[in-house]
Amino acid sequence: MAKVTPGAFIRQVRQEASKVTWPTRKETLVTTGMVFVMVFLASMFFFLVDSGIQFVVKQILALGA
């Protein structure tokens, strides 16, 4: 591995950072909104599945009582 001087390293970092394409404010807001919607949908799905499993287990355990 070739050794790079600190000055050359900083120049390379700046060069690579200039290639970064940052999202617009609208893209960031839309993406953030979609993340919140998907988190809500996933939590509701798992809540319903958990409630269903809980119901079934209670019914099975009630048979033995």
C-alpha cells in the first residue's frame, strides 16, 4: 500500500466529496415520510400477528383447564 501524505489525503477527500450528489429537501422529506409510514405499517402487522397468536395460545391452554 502506497503511503500518502496528509496534504494529498485531504486533496483526495475533497475531490471525492465534490462527487457526492446530495438529495434535495423535497426528496429528503418524501423519503422520511415513507420511512414513517412503513414503520407504522410494519408495527401494525406485527401487532395483529402477535394478537392472533396470543388468542390461539389462550384457546389451546383453555382446553386443558
